Amino acid sequence: MTSIEDIKKLREMTSVGVADAKKALEASNGDFDKAKDWLRKKGLTKAVEKADRDAREGLVGSYIHQTGKIGVLVEINCETDFVARTDDFKNFAHDIAMHIAAFDPEFVSSEDIDKKTLDKVKEEYADEVKSKPAAVQEQIMKGKLEKYYSQVCLLNQPFIKDDSITVGELVGEMVGKLGENIKIGKFSRIQIG
């Protein structure tokens, strides 16, 4: 039996509803880390279900680094203006802008990389692995591409506040939490010097 104190504690940790907190604790036999993982997976599942829904509302998040030498504007879209005005959504937009300031991604996702750039990167990696046995070349190439994506694609980067998840997984968690499709649109990062 899950105690009310445990449900309350999990809700404070994750901001989920009572029913979801109770289900997560029951599914994980009261283990808070497993319950958080359960909730994360549930959020990602919801994100997949909602991915085709139109996200035309939202806001522009911003972040100016304390030195005043780096600034970011980022477009974050959701389905309704109601969700865009919530503190959770505003804080999420600010966190994404802060992450962009720190990690300096070039693209939102791997789908945004133009063919010419991607072909050049693949060609460089192919040259690096050509001396390896043919059986492992494909695996090495795949690993190198994943590393490249985690360096240049926002959604593939480890999140600045919790490097155990990627920005893409964080988006999935927010979809699960807010109940709407969320997409990161354009961003602009400006740095002095």
C-alpha cells in the first residue's frame, strides 16, 4: 500500500498529479528512483502519441548570461495559449534558452542538418574507419554519428541541469506533464567576441 506521504513526496519531486504519482510508486514498489523513471517513460510515450498534433501557440524564451556577453532567444511551441502562459512552460523555455547559451548547438535536431554538411561529416568518418575491419565499420560510423549529433543537435545533447537525460527526453517529460505536444522551433544565440 502506497502511503499519502510517499505520494506527496513524489509529487513534490516531479510535479505530477496524485493518480500518476500513486501509479508510479505502485509500479516501482515504492522505489522513488524507479518511480521517476516510470514517469519519464510514460511522458515519452505520451510525447510519441501527441507528436502529430498541431503546436502553433507558445512563446519565445530568452536567456542573457550573467556576464552579458551571451544571449539566446528560442521559440517553444505548444498547442494552446493556456499552456504557454503556465509557469512550468515559461520555466522550461528559460531552461532551454540557458542550455543553448551553454552548449551552443547548431541545429534543433538531426533532421535539420543539411545534406551537404551531413555528407561531409560522413565522408570524414568513413575515411577514419576505412582501415578497420569491414564488419565493424558500420557500427563505428553509427557511434561517431551519434556522438556528432550529441554535440551539434539540441535535442540530442545531455540537458545542462540533468545530464542523465537529453533535451529531447526533457521535451517528452514536459509533454507528459503538460498534456500537449511541445516542439522547439528556431533559436538564435549571440555571443560577443
